[in-house]
Amino acid sequence: MATDAPPPQGSTDNSPVQPTTEVFVETQKSAEFAELRRAHRSFAFPLTVGFIAWYLLYVLLSSYAGDFMGTTVFANFNVAFVFGLAQFATTFLIAWFYSRHAATKIDPKAEAIKSRLEADA
């Protein structure tokens, strides 16, 4: 939390100087920031919609297609169990995929904006 009070005597405050509100607003309106938002949204929104649809399919099949979900796949494992495990697998897969996307596409753009803001402050 930022305050207007000076740091205590003897402390060395190495935090970067904060830009003004006007600089933040100007940065938010920039094409560079719009590209950062586009990179995030073009990845996050489709995957979110896809995962919710996948989850709803699982719930609806569990509710209304009991015979299908009860079909034995192998040994004592049925379709519902396999779909349930697939829910966990897709959750971890999406998290891994997003971390790769963020590291390669989002983080460099965000770091460039942050560096410019700190340099201008």
C-alpha cells in the first residue's frame, strides 16, 4: 500500500517510482496496451467457453444419459468415471497451456510496458 509518508530513517527504499495517474490512463489507451489485452483475451475467453461447455456436457450427460454414462469402458471403470478424470486432466492441461502462452506472448509485452512506465516516472 503506497502512502505519502517518507520511509523510516535508516531504511533504503529501492522500490521504483510510481507513475502518475495521467501516465497510467495514457498507457491504458495506447495501442501497445490494447495488444496486450488482445493477446490475453484471444486466449482466455475461447478456452474458458470451451471448458465450461465441456463441463456442462459432463453434467448434462450425468443427469440425462445415465445408461450411456454407466457403460463399462474397461474393468470396473465406466464412461462417467473416465469423463470425470478427463475433467481434471483438462484443467491441468489448460493451466499448463496458459502458463506457456503467458510466458511467451503476454509477459514480454507486459514487461515492456512496465519498463517504459518505470523509466518515464
